[in-house]
Amino acid sequence: MSDEEHQFESKADAGASKTYPQQAGTIRKNGYIVIKGRPCKVVEVSTSKTGKHGHAKCHFVAIDIFNGKKLEDIVPSSHNCDVPHVNRTDYQLIDISEDGFVSLLTENGNTKDDLRLPTDDNLLTQIKDGFGDGKDLVVSVMSAMGEEQICGLKDIGPK
């Protein structure tokens, strides 16, 4: 039995969770929350007191950080909600391919080629125009719960 070799599947991440629990009563406006399995930014929180034996409830209105849809949820304030780990990273734009993917330069000098152009028309035209004019552009990429999307743009001057 001990002579046999054991095969272990390697994972890309260190087994880190995509979310962490936080008490509903402590989540504030401009914070993040998971509603219906989607990472959202909270735009409005209202707390209601209930009757004699009930819980106070928190009513969250939030906007999905990737597709912009408005979602709502009501949770007892003493219960835990899932909060996504949201990261924002800046990458330098190297190239835009014809099929809508961008080529980005990471901090350690590697390229990242698995991101699509953003769906936001305003941001899309800014990126295409700036790239067409030969400007050095830095894009901000927001990642949460295994999804990534370009969410911002900075011009760092001509090449």
C-alpha cells in the first residue's frame, strides 16, 4: 500500500474562498455583498425594526459590479451575508485583437491575453480611440468570484 504513488490534483489557487461571511448589520453603503450568487456594490441600506420577537432586518439595494443590474435582498441583521473578495489591478495595454480580446502587460513582465474588451460603450470608445492615437494606456481590471472585467482607464502619456 505504501509503495503505490499517490496522484494529487493541483489547483490554480490556494483553495482560498471567493467570499467571506460578514454580519448583515455591519455592511454599509459602498461596501460589497453577494446577492443571488452575483458580486454587487451596495448603493442603499435600510434597517427596519420588527415586532416583539422578530429580528431587525436589513434591506440591501445593490448593483452587480460586472453587468450593472440592480438587485435587492432582505436579510435579518444578526445573520451572516457573503461578501466577495474584490480586487482591482492595473495593467498596461499592449494590443487589441480583432476578436475583441486585449493583450495586457502584468507587473512581472508577462502578458495576460484572456480578457475581453468592456461592454460599456463609453469606456470601449475611450480605449479604442486612445489605442488608435498611440497613447500609453493603463486599464484597471476588477476581479471577484472568478470573474474579471476592465472597469477603468488611465492615460499615462504618448509612447
